Amino acid sequence: MRVILNPWQADHAPTMELDGGDIIPAYETPSRFTAIRKALEAAGGFTLEEPPPSPDVPLTAVHHADYVAFLRQACSQAQHNRRGSSPHLWPSVFPFGPNPQTHNAKALRGRYCYDTYTPLLPGTFAAALGGATAASYAAKLLASGRETCVYVLTRPPGHHAEADRCGGYCYFNNVAVAAAMLAPLGPVAIVDLDVHHGNGTQHIFYDRADVLTVSVHGDPHDLYPFFSGYPDETGTGAGIGTNLNLPLPLGSGVPKYRVALTQAIEAVVRFQPTFLIVALGVDAHEADPIGGMTLPTPFFEEIGTQFRQLQQPTLIVQEGGYNLDVVGDCVVNFLKGIAS
Ligand SMILES: [Zn+2]
């Protein structure tokens, strides 16, 4: 299987995040990428490559142009940040009031971000662009018919990034960029397996009939991102009926997950897509530090097998997974299942 790597992921290397006012070590680090890459190389059967340079990654097909410009500018500003020894830029104030508007650089961090887990560093823009570049190249491979199953190994993840806001460690929505490229060729189904609801992907395609978004995740009553991921969010306008949320109680294991997975697959079959995209978070693993579900490592191969049976051109894009001891094996198991 061809694996497309984000060539610039290491440029984004946060050392900390802010959780409820506490500074804690960052979970989303380049070591995740290294762990997965090592597991792929150890397993064999994967061809790892970087995407060719591309001046035309269609970021603004899914993100607002002013948001893209903000990220570029703020990361450049982070280069010159002199607060303490940290290059991290954090939002301190979030929009409020009946008509929030500002041009203040400090305030804009809150305007374009919705949490304090998602700092801007000098290399964040490049790393996020690298992920979108890898995803768009993989989408081209799929669109050309040259490949039927491609995996994008990238970080930071993307599925929490909305059209105009970063959050949840995500800046550009790689899955959405790929889906927007493929959609003109035929309907696209996105299935998000990350334990946290894919709010960004839902947000971007909520009113579109040509992209089905399905997410299996921990119940947002108890788990990030809290404000979305509920079953009654089913789409709007032309997109009514093309968004399916399948939340599971925290602590859920294989039996409950199998039921939700079957529902997700059945929704894809009904939609009859031309392309399938899997947002592959593996943080539903039992040992994930920020998950809360109880899936064992071997089960990820069974999940992959379920998707293989769809026999659809498939793009797999890496999302979460934060236990460095197991993240690589979970990914390898999923890819084995979908490819074998
Ligand atoms: Zn996650």
C-alpha cells in the first residue's frame, strides 16, 4: 500500500497545552508520527513517499480565505513572540456579544480558535499545509484510478478543524480537502473513527448532499468536543440526512463498537458513494490517555476488514491516537484489515 507522508509535520512540535488552566505536556507531538512510521516499516508491505510540491492545494475549497490568511500571519508572528521562552501563541479571549468583531491580533486568536489545546507555533502553518498537501496528492492518486487504497500518514490531525476555526489539535481539515477534490467526480462518504467527534468535518459539509459524513465516537456529553456529535445533528438544507453521528458511552468496548460500526457501514452502502474516506483516529484504544473507550489492539484489524468489504476506492487519513506504545500497531492492524 502506498503511504503518503506529511513532509513538514515535525515543524509543529508543541511542548505543552492548556487544560482547565493547567499547563500539561502536549499529547499531539511528532513522536506520534515516528511511532506510526516505525510500525509501518517493521510490518513491511508499505511504500512510504512524500508528495511532490504542489502550489495549488485547494485549502479555500473548505476553509475561509481569511482563516487561512490568519493562520499564515499568526504563525509568522509566533516567530517573533517574546513572551517567556515559549514560542506558543494561545488564545485568551473568545468571541462574545451580539456582533463580535475585531482586528486585534491577540483577539483574533480567539476568533479563529475555539479551545486552548491548539497553540500556534512558528512551524504550525507549514506542518498543517504539509498534511493538506499529502491528502490532496493522495486524492489525486485515487481520482486518477492509479490507486484504490492509499494511506496518508500525517499530523497534526485535521478532523476538528472547521471552515474558519482551529481546535482539538487541528488546523487544516485534511479529510475535507480530499473530499472536496473528489466530490466533483462522484459522491464521497467520510467515516470518522476517531474517539472524538469529527466536528470540523461535519461543520464543513453540513449543508451538502454530495458528501456523507459519519462519525463513531465517545458520547460528547462526557468527551471532547462536547458541543457537537449528538444523534439529532443530521444536516441542514440540501444536506439533511447526510450527517450521521453514532455516539457511544464512555467505557464501550468491542460489542457496542461493532453495532455502531455496522450502522456506519450500512449508511455508506445506502449512500452509494464513488469514494470512501476513513478518518482514522485510533484513540478509541483501551490504553489511550485521552480516549475513554476500551478497544484492544487486534480489533483494529477487524474494523479494517469491515471497510474492505465495501470494495470502494478508499483514502485513509491519520487523525488521533496518543498512546505511543500502541498507536503504530493499531494503524498497521487497520491497514492490514482493509488491504488483505
Ligand atoms: Zn481524537
